[in-house]
Amino acid sequence: LMFKQELPLMYPDDAEAQLVKEHMWDPFEYLMARKRDGLLKTEFPESLGNISYQIPCHGRVQNIGKKTEEMLKMVPGTSVHTHERCSGHAGTFGVKLPYHQQAMKIGKPLFKKMAEHPEGGAPDYITSDCPLGGHHIAQGFERNGLGAPELQHPLTLVRKAYGLK
């Protein structure tokens, strides 16, 4: 977000800041571009089961789209349930002691929705492109007695799907 949006807005006349903006990629934005170019290996030997995925706010702000969801859905034997609701973490808001309880309350509807996988039962994995948001979601699961699905970053899930250790 910083390099693709905030710095270019702060320095609109700086050609170098604009150049950096044009060359920054979200990892899944890059992977889907490689797929469009026919350069992405799409044979996945490992399935991932049921995944509850949260699209972080910064992904929506940058108009990246649902590239992570698109990639995860290519994995055979994998069901992805996507959520676009805020986790409540909001940058550093959720880790500050005076606001942590409020952040947990804000995220509670998301935590509950993520725990209800439409394929039945609890998700095998919970994930978000935002590492801090993902940890906040896992904490929300724990605090609300929603089970303990494994928290993994989407890139780690793709690595697992490729069978890489």
C-alpha cells in the first residue's frame, strides 16, 4: 500500500515515486499475470481442503481484485470461502492495548463467518494476505471458541499445494 498508493500520492510530481508505483506487484497479482501469459505451473499435487480466506482492506483499496482467491481455487480438492469483511485489526489499531478489545469486537462477525465453512464443518485453514490481520483472526477464533484451524499465509498454502516443503 505504501509504495503503490501512499508515496505516489505524497509525491505526485516525483517521477521516481511514480516509477516505483508502476513496478510494484502484489504476489498474487504477479502470479495471475504469469498465468495469463501461460507461464504459471498449474499442476498441484496436494489439495488444501477447506479454506476460509479474508481479503484484507489494503487489497480492496489497491483494486487488486480476487487474485489470491483465484489462485487458491485452482488447487484441486480445495474449497475456498472468501470474506471481504474487516478483521478489526486496522493497521496498528488492533495491537494497541487501549483499542484491542474494540478491535476484537469489530472483527467478531468476520470470525464467526469464517468459522462456518459452506462445505460443512470447520475450515482446515484460515488465511489472509495481511499477516497481522491473519493473526488477529486466529486470536478471534481462539477467544470466541470457534475452533483452531491452522493459520497460514496464502503463499504458504500455495507452496503446500505445489508439494514443496
